[in-house]
Amino acid sequence: MWTPTTRRQHSRAGLRYETGLTDAEWAVIGPLMPEPALCGRPPVWTMREVLNAIFYVLRGGIAWRLIPKDLPPRSTAYGYFSRWRDAGLFARINHHLVMADRERVGREASPTAAVLDSQSCKGRSESPQKCRGKIPQVLVPVLSRD
């Protein structure tokens, strides 16, 4: 439930864009970011600004070429995004945040139970030949907060 305290805590009023990182968010994500390379040209843009540009594109659903001029250029933002995506950085950040949230609500960091669900062919209209080998299975961790 939103209270005046939580509204103040999660307010994005002082940011340039709604998608920008707050200081508290950067304090959590910043240590998970890779160190800049020791060789080569030093970076012009901070990792925080690059993430702000990536979040602006992803949250707004806009094309990379529409990034505002006060954020890193599209070639820089997309270059970092594709490298981090391929290296699995976003998956690691997500895993860290999920574990932190589970610990925050008093649960173990890793779920101890999961539900395995499978779906067979719908209706009788499909012949058994079409159904054979088409049973997708999904493993879903139990995330209930009850």
C-alpha cells in the first residue's frame, strides 16, 4: 500500500527522465557493473548514464536512434547493451535483485520448491501424430509471498 513515506521513497521527481536511476538504485546496481577496461581509450560516459540511456529505450519502447542528446549516443548505448546482454550481465543483475527481494521479505535467497507443469494437445481435433513430442514443460519457482 502506498503511504506518504513510500511515495517519497520511490519518487522520481528529481530525475531528468522517469527512467533514470536514483542514487539508491545505483547503489544496488553499481557494484554489479563490470569494471572499465584498463587498456584502450578511457570511457567518456559513466556506466550510470549508459544504463539510463538503455532504460530510456527499453522502458519507452522507442528506437535507439531516438535517444535524447543529453544521454550517450545510440552507438555507445547499444554497444554496451549488446555486450552486456551477450555476457549475461542483465540476467545476473536480475538474479541478484530477486534474491535480495526474497531475503527482504524473510524467505531463503533461493527457492526450495518449484512447480513442474506440462501442457498436452488441446481438444480432440488434432490427430495423435500431430501431438506426439509436442508437450512443452515449464519449471516455475514458487514465489508466493503469503
